[in-house]
Amino acid sequence: MSETTTETGLQYTDVKTGDGDAVTGRGQTVIVHYTGWLADETRFDSSLDRNEPFSFPVDCGYVIRGWDEGVVGMQVGGVRRLVIPPELGYGAQGAGGVIPPNATLTFEIELLEISS
């Protein structure tokens, strides 16, 4: 597995390459399972715990920028690990008392489905 770092500082590794359709960007809605960790490896959220996949429209500002950027190029059935710097995550504000300010976040995302 090789790690890729984008111009924005997002790092990602394809843990498993899917064999379905690929995410191309805006206008698509993706359905994913995810788990998120803080830099100290504290797990703070997982759709798997709720057995409830999460869906969002890509590149429309509904999720943190690291997710919008990080799912592009994934194929259905794939699993990608994202390491998201604070400026692509929740920044200086943090979130909900769970994510501290200026936190680097790690997410593992499994792409279940794409709809247009």
C-alpha cells in the first residue's frame, strides 16, 4: 500500500481497491461506512457502530473538505484511509466537544454505493 499526499496536504492510502464505478466528483452522492480516529488513536465515531451507512453529495460542502477530496477516485467496494490535516477538517474550532481544535484526523472509509 502506498501513501499519496495531495497538494492540499491530504494523505490517503487505498487499503482495498474496489472493482465498481469510480467517484468522479460533484453531482454524485456516495454511500459509505466510516470510522474516525484522533491522532492519539482514540476512536470518536463510526457508522459501523450504528450499522447505518452515511450518504453525502460529493464536493457540495456537506462534509469536511478532507472527505470531499478524499473520496474522489475511489471505486465501489474500495476502502481508503485518509489522514486529514486540521485545515481540511474542523480547523481551529474543533467539533462537538469530541474533536479538539487543530486536530489531525484519520478516517477509514468504505465506498458502498454511488448515485447520480
